Amino acid sequence: MTDGPNRPLRADARRNREKILTAAVRVFTTQGLDTQMERIAKEAGVGSATLYRNFPTREALVEAVYRNELAHLCEAVPALLAQQSPVEALRAWTRLFLDYVTAKYGMIDALRAIASTGGNPYGRSREMILAAIASLMDACAAAGTIRTDIGPADVAAALEGIALTSAGAEHRQQAERLLDLLLDGLTVRP
């Protein structure tokens, strides 16, 4: 992020931006996209001017929230692999994927509106998600814990299907059962 033509954001400006994005996810998820921008600023602990300086429109904020959630999802892979066995990292990441999709569905109308005006909030989303899944699956395959005849695109399609039918807090338990079923189907049995 830059704070002008080519200058990096100051540390305090980066922190404020991150606080706004975190608060926006929380507020959009619990109160909907029509929430007043001032409510998001208050939740983030920043002034309205700070919010509007970072995100001059609601659409800019929604797009940034989506991209930020996607980045957090994909950037979680190395830490998960460092802290857990590969198969447990894959399991944990699928839960993060559900969180990401739940937040995305809460913003879907706004994301569609952005796309209809020529914006591309999805950009490289699919590539990033496939790369994250591939990293996890490669680690699992190297450990000999998952089948190697199933590719990242197949797993992504299954995850998308689970998310499509079971996204949202009211369906979380069902979604987790379906994720377990998917992962059990990938697991190599001794």
C-alpha cells in the first residue's frame, strides 16, 4: 500500500487501514452492507475522515475487504504447515475457507455491483486459492497422507460446492461435516 504516488504507508496508517478492514468484515457480516460507514469507523476506533481517506466509497471498502480476506486465507498456509502436520493443516485451512466464503457471501451483492461497473474484485482469486490448496496437498502427498490422484482443482470444486450449499453460520455444523467427509475421502488409509 502506498500513501501517495510511490511512498509506502506509514506504520500508523497501515494499522488504521487494517483496523478498518477488520471492523468492516465484522460489521458487514453482522449488520449487513447497508451499515453506515461511520459505524465501521467507530468500530475500528478511527475517525470518519481516516476511513474515507483510505476508502472513499463503500464499493472501495467492500472490494478491499474481499481482497484482504482472500490474502489472509492464502497467506495462512505456511504458518499452518509450520505448526501442524500437513493433513491437520489442510483440515484447518478448509475451516478458514468456510470463514472466507461466509464473509464473501455477505458481500456478494456489492461485489457483483462492482463487477457490473467494470471493476474486477475477484482478480486472481481462483489462482490464489488453487495455489494455496496445491501447497497444502503437496505437503500432504509428500507425507503420504492423501491420495495423489485428486488435484487441487477437484478439491477447490468440492470446497466451493460445500460452501455454496452450507455457507452461513446457521449451516456451519453441516459444512464442517461435509468438509470432514471430503478430507476423509482424500486420506490414504494404511
